[in-house]
Amino acid sequence: MAEVKLEDAPQGVRTYYDKGIAAMERDNLDYAMDMFEAALKLEPGLLQIRKLLRAAAVKKTKATPPGKLAIAKATARLMKASARVKKNPRQALEMAEQLLRIDPLNRSFAKVQCEAAEAADLPEAAILTLEVLNDNKPPTPSVLEPLARLYRTTQQFDLEYKCRGQICKLAPHDTEALKQMKDAAARLTMGKAGWQKAESYRDVIRPEADRRDELEEIQAKVDAEPKDLNLRRALADHQLRRKQYAAAIDTLQACRDMAGGNVPQIDRKLLEAREHLLMSKLAEAEDGDDRETTSTLRNELAEMRLKNAAAQTERYPNDLQLKFDYGKLLFENGRFTEAIQQLQHARRNPQRRIRALLYLAKAFKAKGQLQIAREQLETALPELSTMDETKKEILYELGSLCEADGLAGEADHYFREIYAVDIAYRDVAKRVER
């Protein structure tokens, strides 16, 4: 199961993500974790959301460590999760994540989660768990060894070498450990080094004082060298991480002016900052139970996203990813004909083709053109070799379309394909058994 990007996730994930981010910003960690868990249930391959879930758990655990009673009560769930690793790794992973929510630094919980993640073909999820342990507990070979192995599996050879070095420090006379470190060094020097992923859980849980000092340091550098574009871009990144969205907007606008405009990376950051600023205002209105302001801000946020996507698409007409993003937003806002226009272009992007066909089908269905909707899905289906969440969604939509067209036999065929591998998916059990 490959890592899934947020923009490729099934419908509904973005809503959970937005609510989780807003809750994190309000320090409402329990609700944030609820939202991130709901998103992961829809699509387990969302590593970005899994990192946020773990960050929230670590932050809560450090503020309020779990009691012995809570850990003892979780023992039965731990045994159940362990028993399901081979039979149903995805379900075992969900159960293990709930245990890590109780205590993300518990080695027994972490062990089961790693086993389930590897069985579900999600090595990055296991890496995340081991990194959390290694960063927050005294280093131990029982954590470092599997972590080094997973770094090698995912071709992150620079991190493997660093990990092997830690093992050798713990056991300086272990000849096998020294040999493994030399082998890791050889892989690293062959030019296949992987680089550490951005948006680590560490970005969320770093002490506020460290962030403040770092921000002040980069601000001083910008003041000393005001014409250095890279320094200003770095300052904007720090301001975004500190949730200083208004300041980040000013900095990014200055970056855009210095660069002469039309720099995609800067433009995207600028749009992100504006969106987050509005989302923070929306969170305040929701906390204050101000329904009128909440409704107004939600409409503003939807309109802003549409306007930004339209501007980006117009500015970069050959960027098929932007057309996909814009088409998806248009669909979610009920503008189906316009969505179809964008998604028909987006399906030429190999990385977005399947999702574009899926959204095309949904848009045609919303317009009452069921036959054309089916054609989109029938085109996508042969291109999917594994029964992942996207294939289940396409089969479900095909079944629903056939049912709406009075083709009960064909509908049953599609629903049964899902039923055979995931009886708990939506309402397929009821549809098949009736």
C-alpha cells in the first residue's frame, strides 16, 4: 500500500484534515486525534495525517502522562491487535494506532504497530513510530536495529548510516554492528541517499522557546541582508510554523515582489498562508459558538479556495495537477459542468488519472448522466491492479450507478467484489445480504 497524498485521498478526508488542523491550533488535542483517526480510517496510506496524529499524541502524553490503570486496561486490546496482524493487518494497524494514542512511547504498543504497518505495506508508518521512540526515550538497539532496517528498505541511506552509527556507540565492540555501519556507508556513497521527509511530527512538538529563538535568529539575518530572497523564504516558513499567518503573508508578498512574480512555490505558500489565516478566524468563531460568523467564514473559505485555484490554473495552464485540484473543488461546491471541464484535462496526468476519472463519474452522476458516469469508471477499473481504497470507491460507485439504472445483477457483482475483501466497507454488507 503506497503512501497517499492528501489531494489524492477519498472524498471526505479533507474535511477531517481541516477540522483536525484547526483543533491542533486551538490545542484541542483529543478532538484533533479523533479527526485524524477518522481520516486514516478512510485512507490508511496518508502518512502526512499519521504524523499529525502521532504529534498530537506525543504532545498530550508529555503534558499528561497516562496512568498505570489506563495501560493495564489496554492490555486486552494489545493482544487482539497482535492476533490480527497476519489475518487483517489494516485492522490491526487501526487498533495499534488507538493504543499509541494512549501512550505513543510504550514499546509494546509500538512493536505491534510496526508489525501491522509492515504487514500492510506501510513501512513509513513503522518508521514514524520508531523515530518517536528513539527521539523521546534513551537509545536502544531494540529500536535502532529495526529502524535502520526500515531506512534501508525505503532507500533512506543517509538515515540508515546515522542510525547504524548510534548502534555502534552503544556497542563499540560489536563486530557485526561495525560491519553493518560500513555497509551502510558504502550504500550512502554510491549516490543513492534518501533525504529526510518534511513535515515531521517533530515540527509540531518542538518546544516553543526553541522555535522563538530560531525565528528571531532568521529575522536578524533578514534585517542584515534584506535583499537575500532565500533568507526571506526561510523566514516565511518559520512564520507559518509559528502560525504567524499575517506576518507570513507580508513576507511572502515581499518575496514575490523581489522575485518578479510568478514563482509557483512562493505563490502556493502565499495561498496557504491566506487560507490558514482565514481558518484560524473560523476556529475562533466556532469556539465562541458564533453561528452567523462561522457560516460567513465557511463561505469565504470555500470561495477563497475556488478563487485561488482558478487563479493558479489560469496562471499555469499546462499544470495538470492544478487542473485536478480546481476540478475537485468545483465538484465539492456543486459546480459540476465547470468541474468536468477541468477534470477532463486532468485525466491526462498519469498520477491523477484515476482520481480524475472518479470525480468525472461523480460529476456526470450529479448531472443525471448515468451512462457517461459509468463509462468513466469502467475506463478506470482495469487500470487498478490492487484492491485499495480507490478501487473500492470505484466499485462502490459502479454498483450504485447500476442500481440506479435498474441493473440489479451488475450492481450485486460490483458490491460482492468489495464484500469479498472488506465486509465493513460502507454499507456493502447490507446491500449484498439483502
